[in-house]
Amino acid sequence: MNRWYPVARSEELVPRHIAQTQLLGQEIALWRDDAGAVNAWENRCPHRGVRLSIGSNTGTDLRCRYHGFRFAAGSGRCNFIPAHPSQKPAGSMHAVVYAAVERYRYVCVSLDPRTDEPELPMPGNAAATSLRSIFVEAPAAAVVDQLSRGYRIDAATEAVLTGEDHFTLTAAAGSGERAQVVLFLLQPVTQTQTVIHALLCPAAAAADRLAVLRHHNAQMTMLRDAVERSCAAAKRRA
Amino acid sequence: MTNESGIESVLWDDWHVVAELARLEHAGRFETMLLGVPVTLEMDRASGRVGARSDGADIASVAVKYGFVWICLGRPARAIVEFDECLEPERLTATGGSVRVAVSGLRAVENFLDLGHLAFVHAGYLGEEPHTEIAPYAVDARPGGGIIATGCRVYQPKPSPVDSHGFDVDYVYAVLRPYIVVLYKANPVEKTRQDMIALLVQPVSEESCVAHILTCYLPHEIHPPTVRRFQQFIFGQDRPILENQLPKRLPLDPRAEISVRADGSSAAYRRWLGASGVRFGAIPASDAAAP
């Protein structure tokens, strides 16, 4: 609970939109307020349980689709109940708020709101290229296991893989000016589903960008297929 | 109290709608499910007799009433619910359609009782901003079981299939059985008399239902196709809301979902379900308290 996971790419949270994601089986409504801050809330209105992600983002509040209750950005507290417009809502009427920050153009969430600011392992302050985020029908541990067997950082080079923890891996190759790192950040969606987010550092040169993205897309597709095959085989044996 | 089915008698030994008669007449044979039990309905076209079977055995208690097929899987502890309005010959009794919803039928009943959503989910028809305030209304126990909410009043831009202008509509709601709820609303022409709309909910599984609509209107410019089109349009607005409720079963613990004053009928409904021992489609308060 008490740790950060990537749950979306920053550019998914466009103004006045509400995105839906899932972390450790918990559905989350993600939205950016007009001040630019990201809100990550349990995807459930405290009043009658309707998913907040089908409501609307007013820029300062999230409005539930069912009864129009409004919940304030930041605190998640209900500040307006249309059925009782002149009454101050009870303090107990609030959305369940999770901690959310943005790092390297990813939205990171901790289900425990007291979690300290995240420290993500990034080499220096160099700009990075976001690679494809890919959904895998397998637990995060199986993804880590498969990744540890090797990753081609470019057509010719096998990377050295280092596990930071159960959900973060780095693949490194080359040195000096030719050093390249791919940081893999895993989002445990449920116990059996994972999204792999990945970024390449330093950023790809503009002229190479498309070729680099295609290379990693192909690598990650093979990775996904291999993990899903081995999980399916393990399930058949069980 | 439960029986060999494991399902509480208050539901098992009661009558439930399992199909609209017109649909069975058309199909001849119809597969459905009640309280998690697969049921096959058949109509003998020559005699018009309706039969029901489950797991190869005949179901003894089958009836046709108000345009619907009703069955009881146990031993009927009481009669099919009575709608006196349907006996008034001048009124138009019409079915309003049957809609499958992926949520507990208890959630569907509660939504039918709900006043606060009208201005949002049915905006432009059964409510409209800024007319969102819900004035106090009375909720009482019904002598025969269930609850009754009286003195409900909402401004509605298009309250019925034939209205073109809005007015303040007076409502009475009554929950007659755990899965049966009815509303009476002032008729737009004869404002001292009421139209009746009932929601007869078929509990298919704990987390899915079919909502069957029965209407009984006073005969002012009203025709069955208009009724059906209007009711299905309205219920079509409710369905995506209901299917986005989490959890899918109705929590009976008052701490599970926070109520406001406008939810008086919903809170009373949940309390009455708990007191009646209804579990199918519900999360009993005792379960919620467990770690």
C-alpha cells in the first residue's frame, strides 16, 4: 500500500476529462483540475456508489452523474448537494482520496495518502522519451521474471538488467556518451494483470525517434507475448 | 428463515414476474432465471396454458396476471401483489417493457424510489436544474409490510408520455415487496387522480435483474405504444447509472453509503430489507461489519 505506482501518462489527463484506471484491484478516477493538479480518487461516489469517472470534471470539482453532488479538488470533500442546496454537506461526505504526483510525465499514485514523495531511479536530469505503455495479462512478478532474462536496448545490444524492487527495473547499455537506460515502471492493475510503463533516457534524437519507438514497441510486444504464454502454460499445468 | 434452497423464505415463497406474457406468446418457449434458478417457460398455443419447469421438474405455482407470467419457486406464503387500479375498467393497463440490468434488483428498486436523481439522470423530462431541491416528505411503514413515501413533490418538464409543459408533480411511492415498487403520480388532466407505474423486478442473480414495467394510466390521449416508448426511454437513462454502481449488491449497513435527508425512502427501504431478512441481492449489515 505504502508505495508509489505509475497509473497513467500525464498527457492522458487532458483538461476537464476524467480517466479511469485500476491499481491493485482498486478502481481509481483520475482527473486534472484547472490549476493543473492531479486528483486520484476511489472511483466511487460515497453517496450511492456510482463510478465518479462517469461524472463531470468542472475544473474545480468533480460532479457525480447520479445526483449532481460536487466534490472539491484536493480534499475530495462534498461541497454541494443539489437536493439540499442551502445546507452545508456533512464532513463525512467525501471521496476517498489517494496521493498523486507526476514524475517524468507519468502520474504516480499511492493508495496510502501519507506516503512520502516518490524517488524514482532516473539517471541524471536528462530528458526522456516515453515508450509505449503495454497491458499484460500476467502478474507483475511474472513480468519482472521475464524481463530479467534480457532486453535488447537496440538492434545490436543486450542490456544489463537491474531490479530496483518488485515493480521497477532498469535496462542499461553502453557507457559515457553512448549510455542508454530504459526504466520499466510496472503498474499492478490486479493480481493477474499488469501495465508496463517504460521510458528511455536520454531521449531519442528527433531523426531517430520513430525508429527507436518501433524497436521498443516490437521488443515489448515480444515480452508481453512471452509472459502471457508462460503464464497460460503454468495455468494449464496447475 | 431459509429452506432447502438456501434462499430466504421471504423471497423463495413469494411470487415473482419471470416474463411479459406477450413475449412468451410470441416465442412459445422462453428460458430465464429466477433467484439463480434456471427456469423454462412454455405456452401451449392451442389452449394458451402457460407452464414452467426447472431442472426437468414442473413448477407448481404459475400464474398469468397484469400481462406478465408470475411463478413461485417455493410454497406461496401469500398471493400475488394486488394493483386495484388495474381493475378499474376505464384505465389503460399496459406493460412498459422488460429491461435486463447488470446490478442487484434491489438497487433498481431503490433507484425507482429516488427523487434526487430526476433532475440529473432524466433532465428535461422528470426533472431539470435548477429545480433540484427535495422538499421534506413522509416515510412510513405499510400495514401489510413494506414502506410508503407520501407528500413527494417535484417540478417536471415532461412528466408523462403526453405532456408538453412542465408542472409540480405530486408523488406517492410504495414498496410492496422486496422486489416490487409502485409509484402514483398526479394525472396531468385530472390532477386529483393518479396514474400508476409499477416496477416488478425479477431477481435473476444476486447481481443482475430484469426490470418489468407495468403502467396503469387514466385514459387521456394515452396509447400502449406511446407508454412503452416513454417508459423504455426513461429506463434507458437509468440503466447505465445502475450498471455503474459499486458494489453491485445493495449494502444494508447505513455506514456503507452515506445518506442525506432526501434519501429518507431509500434509507427506510434498506432498514426494512434488513429487518425482513432479505439477503439475496443485498450485502447484509452484519457482513459489512466483519473484517
